Amino acid sequence: MKRYCQTLTLRDDPVLVEKYIDVHSHVWPEVIAGQHEVGILSMEIYAKGTNLFMIVDTVDDFDWDRDMARLATLPRQAEWEAYVSQFQGCDPNATSAEKWQLMTKVFDSER
């Protein structure tokens, strides 16, 4: 299994932050199915104020650029990205890869 961690900053508006959190309690089934289709085993998002932290666990042969590009072409994915972009503090036309910034692991207690 591979693990990727990303960060994103939401717009500084408490109402939008609350709505962003709410829409993630009922993500469209096609979006979840698409994630699984490209090899994403699980995805979690954590929030602290306007800061988001995402953990993405994938199959071993997952290639971030290749598989995320494929995900972008699957049913309703572009529509979902456009929908949630209203809450995000970045260009609404940006791709998911442009909005979410990959993070570098700096510590692992198991190593």
C-alpha cells in the first residue's frame, strides 16, 4: 500500500467551511466508485479551521500522476471538483492536483 498526504486551504468563511464539511458527509457514489476504480483504497480528510489535510491510501502500483489524471475523466468527477471548488481558496478552474498540494513525510515512528 502507498500513502499520500495533501493539504488545501479553504476560503476564510465559516459558513462555507461548514458547508464543505457537510457536503463531504454525502459524497456522490460515482466519485467514490471512481476512486476505487483507479486504485484508491481509502481517502480521509481532516479539517482545522480553513486548513484541510487529506490521507490517500492506494494500491502498490498506483502512480499519482497517471491515476489521478484517469480519475479526472471518470463519471461526475469533474462535476464534483467544480462543485467543491466554491469552498476552496484557489482558482475554481484548477485541477485537483493543482488545488491539493502533496506533502513530504518528515517523521515516521516506525522507521
